[in-house]
Amino acid sequence: VSPYIYVIRVPDGDTRAKLMEHMRARGVASGIHFEGAHNYSFYRDCRRSDLRVTERVSEQVVTLPLHPFMDESTTDRVVESVRSFFE
């Protein structure tokens, strides 16, 4: 567990892109810190079965800029940017 990576899952890649843009417009950076290992060239030949769940989840996860040392006003801004997108 990384105390500086907080991930949420959204319905699909299109929603993720729109959420990230919504957050960016409000001055909140977000990121993508998970991609299925089978997408990297080193593991390309290791695939043994269908990985559609891994592929779906890798399109749905977004990393929020939250960590234990963040001040309350910044945390509130991050949370509000996500909340306002889904309202």
C-alpha cells in the first residue's frame, strides 16, 4: 500500500477522461498509475488467457492527489472537484 496514491474507479475510460479534465479545470492534478502488465513489451509474450477484466479496470482507475500530509483545504478542493463532477 502506498500512502501517497489514492485511487478511485469510474464507469469507463470516457468518464475517466472527462473527470480528469473537470479536475484539471479546477486546478487539481490527477493521474493514471495502473496499467495491466501485459501491455508492457517485457510481458507481451506472457499472456496466458483473456484479460478483459484487467483491461476494463485499467481504463477505469484514476489516481487522486491525496496523501496523509495534505492540508485540509487542499483535501477539500480535491474531494469537491470529484464530487462536483458526479452531481
